[in-house]
Amino acid sequence: MAGRTNQGGTTLHVAWDDALIGYDFGRDHPMNPLRLALTIRLAREMGVLDGAGVQVVAPPLASDELLATVHTADFIEAVRAASVDPTQTDLGHGLGTDDVPCFAGMHDVSARIVGGTVAAARAVWAGAVTHGVNVAGGLHHAMPAAASGFCVYNDVAVGIQAMLDAGAERVAYVDVDVHHGDGVQAVFYDDPRVLTISLHESPRTLFPGTGFPDETGGPAAEGGAVNVALPPGTGDAGWLRAFHAVVPQVLRSWQPQVLVSQHGCDSHADDPLAHLALTVDGQRASYVALHALAAELCDHRWLATGGGGYALVDVVPRAWTHLLAIAAGAPIPPETPVPAGWREFVRTRLLTVGPARMTDGADGEYVPWENGYDPADALDRAIMATRSAVFPWHGLDPHY
């Protein structure tokens, strides 16, 4: 398929190298790198990566010095040691668990993911490109001194820190993964320069058990953490209602210079690890909304990453190909057929049938919050809990 036409003068830095497929915890682990390989293959076959203004850049290996802007020296050394001897466990650093089993070369590929996000972040902040995307990134659970939740190094936090070190004063982070973005929140919880917003399944029913509405930031950054904890079973209409009832208002009040987003697509109804019920269409609608907010508020500066997502064939490749296309300024109409070559690859190599179109057939409609609040509805109560907890810190009335 020929390269897609860039409709808005967008320039896009895509962090990618086949070496990133080496982030591999083993055959039976949910974080299967096949999801990355299939995403890049689909994006290439749809012409997204050949579009005007799109540059695919091999990520550099992040140095220990760069990693240490977020992670402790002891943790970095522990990851290095586990990479050499994957049979060891270091539970104090979160290594060797079922979630983060050790594997040979773990440090290098994890550091390369960080390098990709940081290179994209620096390019966006410097104005060398409009947008940056690292679909292999979004490892938002990693803590400064410990791996967690399939995440070794926290590339998002290091990328944000790199922009702060380059002079950024107001960075907004929006996390739409089904799991709470706990690691990024923890790193910047008391930093008034970083606003973190996370929409996720309720911590009462899903890992990591954090992300309640009353987590609103440290003493120096009250209102700087925003958490929307959604009831299990929430679908497109409810999720989009919640997003539009919280995210645009807080961002417009806070006025960020750059938008960073994490796009875990494990909120999909088919995802095996969680309990929300979005479609690819609902997820695509969130990408469109964030792209528009970056244009409105941040002079288009937008850094986007991947994240979770474990429906390897039916969801992740389509969702993140939509993300890449939107970031490239050449969105793919949802009804577009999935290329026959990609589907044939899936059929012959994976012995399964891939999706036929770039849509799940949903319409992306929702009832805006302005139409009224229903206190008997669990979703509306969740939205109001967040608005009540954080809106006053931003000079906003939670009731309007």
C-alpha cells in the first residue's frame, strides 16, 4: 500500500528497531513481543510508516546515567546482574517474579526501550518533530527501585524527566491503560511540574490496587495526580463519558506545554487480563481526543507510548496502528479493510484468522456529562468522586 497522505504538516518520530522484540519474558508470559511485531507489520502494510514526515528511528541504548534520573543505582545493577544470570531472583527489586521473570539481555533491551522514548521526547520538546511514538514503551508500573507489572525500567518517567531537564515546566501525562499508571504517578507525585491523569479499572478489582480518586498528589503538588477509577464492565460510552468529563477540563485549566500519553489497549472487551469492555473504535476515539488536546494546548507537542494489551492479534495491532496513523497526521478510517498480506501472514504463521477491518463496528457515541449526573449510576459516581477530589485544586466546580 502506498504511503498515506499527511493532512496537517505533521512530522512524526517513530522509535523502532526489531531488537525491541527481544523484550521477551518467555513463551507463556502475557507480555508477548508478537504484539509489537504484528503492530509494526500492520502499520507498514498500511503505509503508515512510509507517510510524509514520518521517520522511523532506531532507539539508542539508554546509559546508566540516563536511567539513574529515575531509577536507583542499586536497581540498575540488579537488572544488569539478572541479565547475566537469569536464574537468580531478587524479590527486593521485583526481579524473578511471575510478572517479571528474568531473561538474558533484559537490561539492554529494557534500556533500549527507554532510549527510544527519551529520543522521541527530546525530539518533540526541541521542536524537531511534532509528535513522537514508541509502541514498545509505556512501561508505567516500574518504580525507581523495583520492577513491577511486566515493566523493568519506566521509560515514560525517564522520558518526562528528560523534558524537565531540558527546560519543560509543565508536562501533562495521560494514561488510558486499563491498569493504574502507578509508577509514573509515584515518580512525580510531589513534583508540581508534572500532572498525571490515569483512567483505569477500579483498584478494588485489578492490579496494582492503587489509583483511587483521593490520590491527588503530594504536599508540593496537590491536585497534580488525577485518578478516574472505572467500574468493571465499563464500555465505550461510559469510558468516553468519563474521559470527557475530566481530562479536557483539567488539562485546559493546567495549560501544559507538552502532552505525554500511555495507550495500553488492555481496556478492550477481548483482553484476557482485565474487565473493561471497550472496542478498538472507542480506543481510537481516545487517541483522536488526545491528539486534538495536544494541538489545542501544547502547540501540537505530543509524545505517545504503547503499554498493556494482551489480545495479540485481534486488538493490539489495529489499536496501535490507528495510534501511529493519527500521530502521523493521516488517520485511517475505521471501516478500512485490513491488508490481505497481513491477514495471510497471521493465517499461515499463527494458524488463526485475523480481523478483516480496522473497526469493531462501534460508533463511539456517549452522553456528555453536561447532559446531567445520575447519582444512582456507578459510573457517574466514579466520575463525580474524581471531579470532587481534584477539580477544586484546579479552580473548577465539580458540579458543572
